[in-house]
Amino acid sequence: MGIPIRSGNMRKPKETMRLIVTTLFGVIFGFFLGVSFPTLSLTKMSLPSNLFPSIDLTYIEDKYSGLSTKALFNAWSSIKGNRGSVTQYMYNETKIWVTTNPRGAERLPPGIVESESDFYLRRLWGQPNEDFTVKPKYLVTFTVGYGQKENIDAAVKKVSPCSLCPSFSLTHPLKPGFSQFSENFTILLFHYDGRTSEWDEFEWSKRAIHVSAHKQTKWWYAKRFLHPDIVAPYDYIFMWDEDLGVEHFDAEEYLKLVRKHSLEISQPGLDPSRGTTWAMTKRRDGSEVHKDTEERPGWCTDPHLPPCAAFVEIMATVFSRDAWRCVWYMIQNDLVHGWGLDFALRKCVEPAHEKIGVVDAQWIVHQGVPSLGNQGKSEAGKAPWEGVCNSLFLSLLGSVCGTFFFYMW
């Protein structure tokens, strides 16, 4: 009888099957464990401190919950790479974004942001805080051609130059005396004829600010060089033409009356015996300030609206800092002569009939010199001033253009 022979080949299929089942079970168990892992709170797990040194588990849970296994593996690698260098990790992740900073400067620390500037001249040496003995509080601008140099010189030649220069040049050859614009003023000249160096014959001009662009009016200059953040240090901004006589005008006394009567937009009264002007802007004898007037019948539909109130002309306007901020934004980039702007200024103050007025006690003379008109272009045998006149008024006033020529600004 034969003896049964036990062979290992008979058990091999069973062991193979057992290995397959065990592996399959492990894969299934691992899958379900992986799916449920993101719902576990790492902060509630008790893990050895030597395994997770100085790790913010709440941060890991918030950042990597719901991510794939690969993402978790990357997070773990990042944690391992940051052992002993947590400070560096925090530095790289820190972002500055300050929404209250000016547009474009949100990434800067607030303490370093300088949002405003000025026209103060600086020395090339020494400490910056020693540059000035007096910082001007007011700005006066003239839009000029060289032909009116004597008129401008008459307005500013007695200015103490301390306001126009740093403290290294406090001595000057000018004798003290009556001053239309005191040391509290910065003087800024806009040159429409391109001639700037010739003005150096005047001592004060060497310390003034000069800006030059051919055949441009003061509103072109104002829009591009008098941004509210540039003129912010100045309490008041004088926007004046070149043909104004100031023999009866003192700027400091003028501003005292402006403050007394709470004027945000103003002008000196005009000599009523010189030229044609609005009733509102004519000087009144025995008055400090007036804010309204009576015009021709039918000209004023509302006594609180221009030209009977809330109105000044644009030849010698004075703006407060706050009013100018509004007016600057209202000025259009293609504004040339400023026609109609005087009727729109009331939009920038409230109530306009109380905040806009004419100072009678400090008055000026409008000389009516048509110098800017000569910067026009001669065409078809017409003089340069006729082209300037026609382009501005013809569609509005027809044949009476010449009558209003002196008021092109």
C-alpha cells in the first residue's frame, strides 16, 4: 500500500490567497482612514512633543484640511524643513497691505508714506530741519510773459526773500518797506512765452519758482503743477493774472478779512472806474466784504446764484486749501481760457452764497493788458489775438468778441 506524500505545493495556493486578502483588506482600510483623516482635529490629538516641536497645529489644520494626500505630504515636508527656523518661515509669509495708505502705497508701512509735498527750496548741505527760519503759509502764482515784467516786479519786489529761499541766504539788498506779499508767501511764476532766465535781473526772481511751457494758460499750469497734495502746506492759494495793479492791496490784511468773514473762495474788489466788469466784483466804498449784489433785470433767477451771489471772477481768485482741492478736481484737462469756470466754483463750497465773496477794503486795478492774446496764431490775414478771441467767444458772443477780449482768462 502506498504511503501518502505531503507536498509543499499543496499549501502554496492557500498562502497566496491569504496574502491577497490581507493586502486587499489593508488597502481598503487605508483608503477609508485617508478619507476620514481631514475631519480629525489635530489639535485634539495627543502627540509627542519631540515629534512636533514648536508647530502650530491649528494653522496646519486650517490650511490643509480637505486637501489630497499629496498636499498633506507636502505640508509635512514643509514642517520638517522649518525645524529650527520658524522665524524665517514667518518672515517670508508676512505681507504688508494697508488699505488706508494712498493708492499704490498699500505695500508700504504707514510710517514711511509721505503723501504731500511743497514748493520749499532745499539746501544741498546741512541738516534739513535747519533749512528754514520761516516756512511760507501762502502760495501766490502769476501766469506771465516777459512783456509784463515791470508789472510783476511792482507786485513782488518788496517781498522779504526769506520766504523764497533757505536760511543760508537771509541777507538781501532790498530795503524793508510796505509789502504786498510778505515773507509768508511762496512766489511761483508760470511762463507762457518760454522766457525765464531774463527774469534774473530781479533779485527776488532768483529765489522764486519758475515753470515754463509755451502758449499755455494758468489753468493748464494749475491742473498739472498745483495738485492739492503739492500745495497742501499752504492755507491759501492766490491764482492771479499778470495785469493787476496792487498799489492799494496788502495780502496779509486781505487774508485777515477773508478769515473774519469765513470766505473759502474770494477776490479783491476791482476798481469800478477801470474797464468793464461784473457788478458783483466791483469795489464798494466803506465796506469790508460783500457777498451779493443786484444785476440787470432778468440776469439772476435766484439771488443766491451767480452772477448775483456765490460768484467771483477768475483773474484774481484766492482759494482756501480745502476749496482748491475741490476746484482742482473740477478743472478739465482740456480747459484753456477758463470761460465759465467762475460760474461753477460755487459747487465746491456750501453754502456758496456765504463762502464766496469780494473783499472791498483791499482792492486792485485790472489793467486789461492783452498780452496772452499775442500768443495766438495768425491766420488768413488776422492778427494773433483775433484767433484767440474767436476760438473762445465766437460761438457764444458772436460779433461782440472784441468787447470781452480783455476777459479771456
